[in-house]
Amino acid sequence: MSRIVVISGGGTGIGLAVAENFVRSGDQVVLIGRRKEVLDAAAGRLGAGALALPADLADEQEAARVRDLLAERYGRVDVLVNSAGGNVVLGGGDLTTAELWTENFRANVLTAVLLTEALRGLLADGGRVLLVSSIAAIRGGGSGSYGAAKAALHPYAYDLAADLGPRGITVNVIAPGFVDDTEFFGGRLSEERRQTLIGQTLNGRVGVPEDVASLAHWLASQGGGHVTAQVLQVNGGAERGR
């Protein structure tokens, strides 16, 4: 039986790569994000196994609307992947300190927490919850607010794993390092900075969305059923620092 897989931020980058893996496995994927045109394009690329569901997940009412739509259409959620997020610093603009921290909290914490809490009652026994964090949550990322926001997901995942564990539901965090070909960087990096980030890895290569997608797919499999409350790093060892 195909699983119902909900992926926030599933229209581009890591989220889209995750969606592609699940669709290839015959699962039904629901892509959630703010930009309807991006989601529609992604769903069209993925084919009949994908549904686009636009929503602003930093809004509690929007998260509740998503829950109601999923409950009516499917009645359950087997896998939830919280991939939405980003660093507002990279978007430019002149933000105050309070605005910077608030917006990164909304983009990276509220989008994950509000959707997860809204879908608690729909999560199937034996299901999977994944949250996408960042290497910045472990070693800093230069702006403070982005890494701090991502780090907030870690204790949330630990508590959620304890709450949902009796139902056989696992909860894990994936913390990628530099992943090329994503909107997060969007061509903003100079070649010098890009090479510096690659040089920080121990295997000497850039990360790609499929690195994260493959791990997410395994964690959602039967083989990942005894792995929970973990932060799994996908960064070529860069968190060790060089």
C-alpha cells in the first residue's frame, strides 16, 4: 500500500529531491509551500503521485486548514518531512535585529512546529517525522539567528520522539551542510566561498540534494524503525571544522 507523505518546502531543492524519491517508491506525495506556481510546477514534474497544496505554514490557521484537507482526502499521514525554511539574511533587505530573529524563527521553527502539531492526530502508528535542520545549528552560520532557529528544532524533536514513540512513530532531524543546487544559496556564493565550503569537508566534494533525500528515504523505511531522537549530519564531516 502506498504511503501518504507530506513534505513542506517540497517545491524546490532538498524538499523536491525528497519528494522524487518517495514518488519513485510508489508513495503519494503532498507538497506544501507558500508559492503556488512553484508547487504546481513541481507536482507536474513528479506526475500523478504528487499533489500541490499551497499554504503559509507560519500561520496556525493555515496549518489547521492543511490538516483538514488532508484528513478529508486521505484520513492519515504516514510520513511528514518538514523541509520548509531559509535564512532571511540571504534575501537581502534592511531588517532590524528583532525582525531578523523573528523572521528566521517563523521561517524555520513555526513552519515545522505548527504543521507537525496540526497533523499529530493524523499520523499513522509506525509513522515517521523528519525535520530538516542545518550544520549552522551545530557550528554556527555567521548570522546567529538562522543557526539558533534551526537548533530549536533539535530539542523539539527529542520531546516529540518521546511523546510519539509508544505509537511506533520515529522522529529524527537531518542537518545538512553546504548543499549545492538549491534556492538557499541560489547562486549567491562566490566561487572562492564555494571552494572554501567544499574544502571544509573531509571527502572533498560538494553536497547535493540527493544526499539528504537518500537519508530521509531510509529513515522513513522499515529499516529505520529503531532510529529515533537523533540528529543525523549530512555534511561530509564539515561540522568537525578544518
